[in-house]
Amino acid sequence: MKILNTKSEVPSKHQILNSKIYDLEDRTLNFSKQVIHFNRVLPKNIINTRLFDQCVRSGTSIGANYREANETDTKRDFKNRIRISKKEAKETIYWLELIIEANPNLKEKLMPLLKEAKELMKILGSIYEKTKNPKNF
């Protein structure tokens, strides 16, 4: 996004929309990285391996589908990709809750990830709801 040099310059609608797109793209990417890096503190056992594998799949899929949504050619495909991203966020919450159940001693360390997954689900849900109204979309 172009940096504004003077007070008289006003960002265009395109610049504003792009900054919002990339902010959420960065946020979902950072979330994916945090999920991946959490593996370092997770005890290695068969249960954690299975739960974490599922969590990584859904957690990294949030951002991947969001980026796909931003590159779609049709409103219908955009809406579908946003819906998938929201579903992946909800699934990630599920897996994180199970990881907490299996590792109650790590609850404090997992809470920021769980909170972010819930926030992403709400944001994506809001975007999805706006796509239902043709005036907003």
C-alpha cells in the first residue's frame, strides 16, 4: 500500500480494501505459524501427534482458503472460500480444545491460540454474513 506523504492525499477505495485484505492475510499466516511452532512444546506421544496433525491441517487451511478467496473471479467462489475458512477456524478450535484436554498443563500456553482461532472464526463469519446481502457485496 502506498504511504501517504501529505495531509491532502486520501487513500483510494482500492488502497483501503487492499490494506484490509492483506492485514487478514498476514494475521492468518501468523496464526498458522504459531500453530506450527506450538509443536515444540507439545509432549511427543501418539495422542498429541494425531491431534496436532489435525490441528495443523485445519489451522493452516484458514489462511490458505482466505487467500484463495481474495483471488477468486466470482462472488460465489469468494463466498464459498470464506465459508470454508470459517469452517476451518471452527474445526481448529475443536482440535485445540482436545489438545488442552489431553495436556491440561499446557492450557495457559494454548489459550492465546484458542482465542485467536475464535476471533478469526468471528471475523470470517462476519465477512460471510455480509456476502449474503447483495447490497454489501
